[in-house]
Amino acid sequence: MTSPSAENALVKLEDVHLSFGPVQVLKGIDLTVNRGDAVSIIGPSGSGKSTILRCINALVQPQSGRITVGGTRVDQLARESERIALRKRVGIVFQQYNLFPHLTVLDNIVLAPVRILGIERRTAEKLARDLLEKVRLADKANAYPGQLSGGQQQRVAIARALAMKPELVLFDEVTSALDPETVGEVLWVIRDLIRDGMTSILVTHEMRFAEEISNMVVFTENGRIIDHGSPEQIFHVSQNPRIRQFVGGLSGGRGSLSDGEGI
């Protein structure tokens, strides 16, 4: 989508096609994300937004096309060990928090660094407490997920993803399951991460937030990228009538769109 130098491109998708049975979900996706970029993917339900993230993280494998993350050909990963190695570098935060209900907040964050990265428990706990401080939940280390609000649980999920020290974090509609009062507390955590330089790709229907934090916005429809550009280009000066209609319909901010189907 952009023309980065080869060494600065962290993620590259080239002519990616993916179908689930007879249903074509991605129809030739081309996307380049540079290190340090914050890219928001917007578009109507069922347009392929979440599937793009799942392809990048090797949760699904396209039938054709190339996907490269930091020199790794993601579309060619055949063994589970290879996919796990990728996910050490690429974190993903989903709509649902997926925290272990029987573990404390601290243990939820510590588990993967200890078991997957082999970090010593004491070191992992120090990192976890630092991350809880970062997401403003330092006082919740010994709480259980069921004792937290939805917004607090999502912030723990973000801290858990960061505990793996990823090169890239994918956010898949992370506020769609939250009530309006808790959306803001999750968004400012993401905002802080982006300001710190974390390379991020967000699937979101938070239009005002996407406009604020993104250096590139991508609009998808029917499995294709219809247009991309700066927030100013997409939200304010686009000449594409479909984009103008979509953005205008969500101009109230969060809008009414929810991509619960996960496509």
C-alpha cells in the first residue's frame, strides 16, 4: 500500500486470496506496514478485516499469495512449532478477553513468558507488574478475571500480549464487546502504546479513534481493499462515494457497526 524501503517493512501481504469453502473472503489483498506504523482497517461487516489479521498471525492460511512478517514467509509455515515461533513475535488481542478464569491477573500475564519464552518466574513477575502499571491496573495483580469489569479484563489481555515482547500487535475489534463507559479506558491504553512506537494494526469501528492514532487507514469491502491513505484522505477528502457513505454513517464516533461474526 505504501512504498517503504525493504528494511523498514515489517508486514507485507501480496495478492492474498482466501476462501472458506465456496465463500471468497479475501480477493487479492495487498498491504504493507512499516515498523512503527499504526494502521487502522475499517469497513462494513463481512468485508474481510478480521481475516486479514488472522492471516498475518497464521491462524488461517490463504490459498494463494504471499505474507511476510519480518522476513518470515507466514503463508508457508507448515508446522505448529513454526507458527508458535511467529506468535512469539506477533501478539493479537481479540474481542473476547480469553483470560483464564481460575488464574489471577498476575498469573494470566506470567504464564506465556514462563512456559513459552522460558523466562525465569521472578523476572516474568517483574515484567507483569510493570505492564500492569502501564495499563493502570497495578492494584489488580491478585484479582481474578471475574472480579474485573470488561474494560479491565481487556486491559489485562493487552498486558498479556505485551508480556511476550512482540514486534507487532494486532487488535481485533477490542472494544466491540464493551459497554460505552469502558471503551475509553481501553482506547487510551492503545493510544499510549502507539505513541511509544509499537507497530500496530487495528480492526476497528471506532472512527474518531482511528482518525486520531493512525498514520494509515485502509478501507475494505467484499474481500478487497478499496482505498487506503492518511486519515485526512479517507475520512475527509475521499472522492470514493462508498467510503463517503460509510464514514458519514459512522460520523457519530463509535457508530452502530459490530463485527461479531469475526470475518
